[in-house]
Amino acid sequence: MARATSSAPKGPARWKALDKDLKRISLLEQATTFVARPLVAPGIALAFMVLVGAAALGFTGIQAGTFVVVVATVVGAYMALNIGANDVANNMGPAVGANALSLGSALIIAAVFETAGAMLAGGDVVNTIASGIVS
């Protein structure tokens, strides 16, 4: 019976081929990271809006007008993301531009205090709009 011969290189040539393959994989990983990185933030925002829409659907259930409520909730989530991003840019932009804060620390500070402001004073804002401005 004849043995099957392998066309794979043997010895040092095998390691050179492996090195070339690993360099190609490394370049592919770098290219993938370069292409995928700009999609991370929109992906997180989309996941947030889908989660909010699913929560709205869960709270309202299947009844008349549910579609309108879910769409309004998703639009509200989109607006909340945009308004929050605008607030962070207005508040932290000068500090980061003057190199008083790094971008990472500015984002952490903004996340903590924007959330605290919404949680602590959000009810008063809603009451003011509902009774003092709209009516």
C-alpha cells in the first residue's frame, strides 16, 4: 500500500509559511478592527433603541395603539441620545479642548452627572412642562 504524501512544506520552510499566514491573519484583523470600529457607537445606540422599543411593547401589551406608543418611545430614545450628546459636547468640549480633562475622564464625569441630573431633577422638569408651559 502506498503512503499518501503531503504537499505541506517540512522543516524551516514550514515555519516560514506559518509566519506568512500569521502575518496575513494579523493584517486581516487590523483591517477588520479599522472597518468595524466606527460601527460600534451606532450599534450600541441601535441596541438601546431596540431595547427601549421592546420594553415599551412589554409594558403596553398587544392592544389598540400599541404601535404608535412603541414608535413614539423609540423616537424618544433617539431624541434622548441626541440631546444627551449635545449636552456633553457643550459642557465638556471646552475642558477637553483646553486639555484640562482627558476625553475618557470627561465622558465618565458627563455620564455620571447627566444621569444624576436626569434622575434627581427630571420629575420637576416634567411637572413644569406639563403644568406651566403646555397647559
